[in-house]
Amino acid sequence: MMKKSVMKLCMAAAATAAVLSLSACGGKTTDTEQREAKETEKSGVSELAAALQGKEDEDPMKGDNQAVIEIGTAEELSEFRDRVNAGEQAIDAVLTADIDLSSVCGEGIGNWVPIASEDGHFGGSYNGVFDGAGHVIRGLYMEGEGADYAALFLKLGYTGIIKDLGIEDAFLDSNDQAAVLVLENGGIIENCYASETSVKGRDAYGLIGTCTEESVVKNCYNRGTVQGENHACGVVGDCYGGEISGCYNEGEVLAEGKQGRAYGVALGISDGTITDCYNTGTVTAVFEATGVIGGVRSDAVMTGCYNTGTVTSDGIASGVSNGVVEAVMDRCYNTGTITGENMAVGVARVEGDVKKKSVAVNCFNRGSVSAGSNAMGIDLGMNCVTINCYNLGTVSSQNNGMSGAAGIAGTAVTYGECEQRMYNCYSAGALSENAGGLSYWKDMAEMESVFYQEDTAVGYYFSRKGGEQDTTHSVSKEALTGGEVLEKLNAFAESFSGLPEDCAEKYGLTLDSWKAGPDGYPVFEWES
């Protein structure tokens, strides 16, 4: 439980925080416009009754055109909550000051009752605009009985917006689900953060829980502690469509259950986009841990995401994603330490159908990747095209035979049809004994313009059956640092005309240009 002394210390700093709160929310307030309400299904009975009364049937998804409610105290926020929970779901509000909730919830007082809830459970949704105006809400408290669903808001509807708001000194301890800001998001959440917060639950989220189709989470971050039994996510949970962008985690994320899964930023996204998100915090789990996001699925696109934090799992550990499935990851990288007792991969674990391969493009690993079994620099899985990527990190496996390490990519377990391809990649990082310079198995259906530094491995792959080697793609360190390989990488990138048709390409993919890095090894032009 959060110590009272810590709470008092943070509250004593409120005057200073009030000055800094606006910049902490992103430096400026936003002017996001509210979306038009979707057409709602109405029964013939309700429409007839409305017609007989000479008025239109009311739609709770639409605003009421009333003046914006100004909220400056805990009591005023509670009154606003009560109005929303009584049915006024679309009223707009703006904070006029930082708010301390310790007078309405806390140890010895009781739990906060979430906005947009019914007896502490899901019931209705908030569909107005809640403008934090750069202010901070402190002292949110929920634990024990009545805290099965713990959050400031339980549900945000399609037309709902929450923006420019900070949550600090929150303590949530749920038997089920907990998220500091919103447990289910169907609207737009922008420029919000959690700091010095503690969130615990069966499924725990640093800021936002599940996101439904067409939802938006933008420029949000977590600096608190998130601890879940099954799932723990630094910023947001699973998103079914929609957009996640500009979000990051600097807090500690921990999943302690036997099947516990922890993710620095998000649990997953399907048929949507995740852009410019990153993790610098510590992510730890028993079963599966990932720096940025769990699953990137069903034509989703992940761009510009990276991990610099420490990721550790008793099972599988990944730097950026643990499940790119029939999707694209572009310009993603890892410089953190990735450790998995079973498997570990610098950038992502991948999977796809043989006729709709996942794509890893313009990615790199410079971090340390180690595993008891399979360890790969860029991607680990099946049915993937790896193109325009490099590894300069250390990749090591404790198993020097049946499973092992590779500089770029490799297949862990195959089932059904499996076809791997690799183009325009190189590896020059240190590798463990009996590692493949590029791939662990001889499982690449096609390879072109690929290179590994000759003194890092005895072959571009390692045969687990008889120790067979192939040095076809080996080059010297001088060739890699002196410009010879750089020239070939750029020549391939410039001549690139598109991926094969059996790939999950959803947009106009381009191969980034290369330049010589500080140590001479090729790096991307966009790297600083």
C-alpha cells in the first residue's frame, strides 16, 4: 500500500506541480474536436412515443448544448460524477484547478465511485468532453470490496474525449481489472499521464484498459507502477482497431502469475496503427514480457516504436513486440537488455500465414539478447520477410545444439507451411558458440544482399543435425566498416520495387537509405 508519508510529501509539492502540470501533460492543451455521434438504433416504440410528445427521441450519445461545467474541488468532481451516473452522459466539463480527492476517498474514508458506472460496475458511458486543462487529480483510491472495476472513469463512449489531464498519487488494488484513467475506451484520450501511481489487479493498466474500434490514444504516458496477475500494461490494454501514437512508459510493469504477461506500452492492436511509442522502464513477467506491445495483428502497422528498457521473463522476452501476426513493423528497434529463460528476441517475435507473411523492415537491434534456448537479433518465428535490417547487439543462447542463437532471424517451432525470406540485412554483433551469423536454421527460402561478419559465426546458419556450416554470406570487418557493404545495401534499397504479393503489406513500403555510423558500420540515415 502507498505510504501516507509519500502521499503527504507529494501533496505538499502541489504548488510546484501546479506550475509544471501543463508542461507535464505535453507542453500545451489540445483542441481536439468532438466526433459526430454514430447513428443509434432506436425502437419503433420509443420513436412513436417521442412523436406523440412532439419532440425528438433523446440520444445519450449526443451533447446537450449546455454550458461547460467548471470543476475545481473534489466535491465538484463528485457532483459531476453523480450527474453522469444518473444519466447525463454527455455533459462537458473543464478543470479549473488541481484536485485532491483525499476528502472524498481514501483509507478510512472509502473508495472512489467511478464516473460512468452503475453501482461500481459497467453501466452507460461518458460521451462528453472532459478537459483537464493541464491540471492534476491526486489521491484517487480504490481497494478491496467494491473495487472489482477500478478507475477514474469506467467507460468512455465514441463521442467522448478526455484530454490534458494528469493523475498522480493514485492507489488502485482490484480483484479484477484496474486502470488509473479509463477502463474501457471507445473515444479519444489525448495528452494524459499517470505518475507516482500504484495499480494492481488481475488485469492492470497504467492509464487505460481495453480500447474498442475507432478509439484513439495519443500522447499519453505512465510513470507509475503496474502489477497484474494475468496482464500488466504500462499505458493501455488491447486495442481492437483504432490508433495508438506518441505514448510511452517509464514505470515498472510486472506480471506475477504463472501465465503472467507484461507489456511496457500496450497489450496489443488489431487492424489499427501504433506509431512512435516506446519503453524505457523495467518490464518483468513469468510467462511473457515485451518492451512495447504484445500482439500486432490482422493488418495492423507498427511504425517508429522502440525499447531501451530492461525486459525479463521466465518464458519469452521481446524488445518491441511479442506477436507480429500478418502485420508490418517498420523502423522499430531495441537497445535494451532482453532476457528470456526460454526464448528472447531483440525486436519481435513474428508469425503469419504462408500466403500473408509478416514483414520486418528498416529495423535494428543494438541491445543484449540472451535466452536459454532460441535467441535472435531481429525476429523469431515463422512466415516472415525480414528486409533492410541489421544487428550490432550481443545475441547469445545457453543451448549450443538443439536450439541456439542467430544474428538476424530464425524459426523456433514450425507447424504447417513455413517460408522465410531475408533481404538486404547484416549482422556484426557478438554471437554465442554454434550460432548462425544470419539465421539459426537453413530455413530461408530466399536470401539476397545479406552479410554477416566472418569472425562472429562459423556460418550464416548452424545445422542442428550435423553441425553443417555455410560461409556464403560472410564478409570481413573491413568490408563492413570500410564502405563496401554500405554501397551494396544502398544499391539494393534504391532498386527496391516492392514486396512479393504474399506479404502483409498495407501501405507504400520504402526501404530507408544507409550511412556510415561513428564506428564505420552501416546505420540508417534517420538515426542520430
